[in-house]
Amino acid sequence: MDAFFSELDKQSEAVVELQTKLTAIPALGPMNGGDGEKDKADYLIAHLKSMGIDDIREYNAPATDVSCGYRPNIVAMIPGKNTEKTLWVISHIDIVPPGDLSLWDTDPYTLVRDGDKIIGRGVEDNQQGIVSSILTAQALLDLKITPEINYGMIFVADEETGSGFGLEYLVNEHEDIFAKEDHFLIPDFGEPSSEMVEVAEKSMFWLKVIVEGKQCHASTPYQGVNSLVAASDFILRIKELETIYDAENPIYDPPRSTFQPTMKEANVANINTLPGRDVFYIDSRVMPEYDVEEILKTIRGFGSEVEKAHGVTISYETVQAEKAAPATPVDSEIVVKVIRSVKKIYNNNPRTVGVGGGTVAAFLRRKEYQAVVWATLNHCAHQPNEWASIKNTINDAKVIGDILLTQ
């Protein structure tokens, strides 16, 4: 174990090199304005082969909205002493767009190093997890160490927009990859102290709300129906949901359901036109004891009141919805091992937590697999000037290795 940790401590430049190459290959799904993950997946496959990994498999999910015709998923395996059981580390290849470039200090697709920090789109979400898992594999191979159980790495597509072409596809269409006794670690949630070990998630849904009024000249508003005013009234009512559905559980952060109006589409292009159509979205993270359909019914009730008050017509589209999966038991083997190894490497006090929904662990938990979501992260995913820590990337690799090598 000392030799393994010592080998990882030498890998700072390897972290920078891998992150530089990954950052330079944007992997945006079509919903985020890109052509998918193929180029980044091709790079990862070539890199894994260059490491000497023999068992590399591709599971390509058919997709008509990307030029190559598929969304790539990669599975790579290093055999263990016990080949009947596998620790899977699952990271996602895709990223989100950089957003407003004026908010970035540097080119988001050109890695910049500042001491321990590396800056660029995707470096934390989820390339830190990708790199940590690869560092673990490289150290095992370089030192000719056979882990106690198989070490499997999975690099999935489409995590940022629903996972229908990623882990959900693998679990539904290629479940023979996995065994029920396998363990799953997903390095896609955490905090700087490394102490949050995620074992449960809330339900979630994204709702599109379309408010139809009547467009007219702003100087004669009585000739139209102002959809923006009606939409604003509706938006202000959404906060009432947190009072209606007010159950709390301290394992979650925050410990209650949240309902947040977020994105709004543009309406009219000029100031002197009264808008006749407004579209906004609601992001809801719901405590597991509540029925999402019941909440949607309540929202539609608010909408009916807004229709009567303003003379508009309102329709709805569910963009995404996930019912909370069963929690991973806090006394399960993978949870116990992750907490033990995190405490050993970081000398801290890790604890089990629940989050606001949305990680790929849900697809595994619904199939009764034991999955933990953990990493050492700085909460800068999706933000301008996204950054990751080289030291944390290496220490997270040590945690993975400690799980593999310690019984």
C-alpha cells in the first residue's frame, strides 16, 4: 500500500497532461448545442489501450441527433484476485457549455494551471473523477499489483441531460455487465472536506410552463393580454410549494423540498410590444415521501388561478422527471469501505448524506445495486472559471485504491 500511495504522489504532471487533453475536446450533447462525446471517447479509448488495459468494451447507444449516430459508453476492466466481484468507478464524459464567455478569465477549453488549481470547463465535472480512476488503474499496472477484486472503470455519455444514452442505457440494455455483489462508486458529488458520502437522493422534475396571451402594441395594452404579467404572477406562486410540501430530513442538504423557477425563454424582441407568449421553467427537488404527480397537480391548480385572473391559457411540458430511488443502506459493504478509506486518506469524519436528486446512482439503486456517490469537490461545476485540485485528484485515487486493496 505504501508503494501504491507513493506512486500516486508522483502523478501531478500526469493529472495536468490528462486534464489538458480532455479539456481541449468539448463533449457537449445535442441538447447543449454539441455533437456528442465521440471525440473525447475516442481519446479515452486510445489512452486506456496505451496503458496496457486489455479488456476495453464499447457500448454505443444509437442516437439520430449526432453525426456519428451514437452516444459512446466505455467499460474497462483490470482483473482482481476474485474475478466474481467488481468495484466499478463510473464517471461521465459529457460536460455543460461554458456559458457567458465574458465571465471567464481564460479560454474555457484551454487548461490553465495555477499552483494546485487547474482551470477549464469540465475539469471538476466530471474530469476529476475520470482522471482519479485512471490514475488508480495506472498505478496498479505500473506496480504490477492485482487488486482483491476486479477494478472496473465506466465512462458514460449523456449524464448532463438525463443519462438516457448513458448509464440508464447500460443498466437497461446491457445489465449483464454487472453482478449483484458488485460495488459502485460515482465520483460526481462531494465537498472540499471530503466528508459527504451520498447514499440517497430526492425525487426531481423539470417543468416547462407555456403562458399564452395576446400580443399587441404596448401603447394600447387593452387590445392584448400581457403574458409576461401572468407568467410573473405564476412564478411568484411557486414558492408556496415549499410551505405545502414541508417535510424535512436532516440527512439531506438542504433538508427539505425545493421548487425554483429558473430559465426563461425570450419573448418579444422590442420594448414597445406587449408579449403574447412567455415560457419559463421550474426545477424541483422533492423529498422521497411525496408523489411528484400530486405536486404537478398542485402546480396546475396555481395555473388555473392565473388563467382566470389574467385571461391567459397555460400549458405544461415535463422536460425531465425522476422518482427517488431506494437509498443505499448506510451499513452496506460499499458505504462502510468508502467511509473507512476516506477517513484513512483524508484524516476526517465522513458521514452519509442525501442530496437533491440527479446523480446516475439512481439507475443502479432502482436495480438493487449498492452505489455510493463521493469525491472531493469544490462546488464550482457549471460555473465560470471551473477549477479542480491536483492534490484532491490524487488523493481521491488513493481512496479508490485503498478500497480495492484492503479487505
